[in-house]
Amino acid sequence: MAKLEDWTQEELKKVLRYEPETGRFFKVATGKEIGPGNKSRYLTIRIGDNKPYYAHRLAWLYVHGVVPYQLDHINGIPRDNRITNLRLCSHSQNMINRERQANNKTGYRGVRLRDTGKYEAAICLNGKKYYLGSNYATALEAAEAYKKASDEVYAEFARK
């Protein structure tokens, strides 16, 4: 089997046991827990043809019987694969719930320092940028404007 889409829930349950309340996986043949493995942000599990699959996608297939197109880790922790921490989403919804970018110099999402010394807040929706103001005296004021807009626009996908 080359793709996760080729697996069925029944086939998966023959090789893995999943605990939805903890997000842990075990090999059925040995009963041993599948450990953290590689050091990437996401846990991968090798099954079948020894191809690695993302654990969160395996969890969804195990519980719901379908392979998800895209999943979001609600709490933003990629290795927390409890089923209550996973939800279906679009790509743009998944990007909304990501961590602040490493190149962000203000420490706040959606906020940048302008050449004028004032702070600007902006939010993106469906690929379009909306400006929330560009004359904030502090980064915190601009961040508060972003947070308010984020809660309204992104609803449950807004980063908490």
C-alpha cells in the first residue's frame, strides 16, 4: 500500500491499536507502544510497506473510518494526537491556527513596526489582507486590535 488512502479502518486496526483519550499508538503484533520516533514536529508511524504516515491522520482513520484531507491540532501541539485535539479543516483554516512566524519581530501575530515608529495591525482572510490600523503607539495595542478581529473572523480557528 503506497498511500494512506489505500488503507481501510479494518486493515489499520489489524496492525495498530489507538487510544483516542491519550493519542497513543501500539503495535497489535507486539503490544508495544510506538514511541516518539523522529524529531520532526509531527509523529510519523511506519506500517505496512514501512512507509511513514502522520499519526494524526492515522488516528482520524482509526476512529472515523475515513482518511482526512487536512486536520488541525486544536491546541497547536503537533504531537498531541488525542482525537479531541483533532478537527477537520481547510488549508487556510489550518494556517490560521499556526504559531507566530519565526521572523516576526514584534512578538505578536498580525503586527509590524512601520518606518514611522508606529505599529500596524493586519489580518488575512481568503488570501486578502485587511488593515486594522497603522497608527498604534505600542505593539500591544495593535495586537489587541488583531486579537479582536481574529476572534470575529476566524471564530473557533482563532489562535488562543
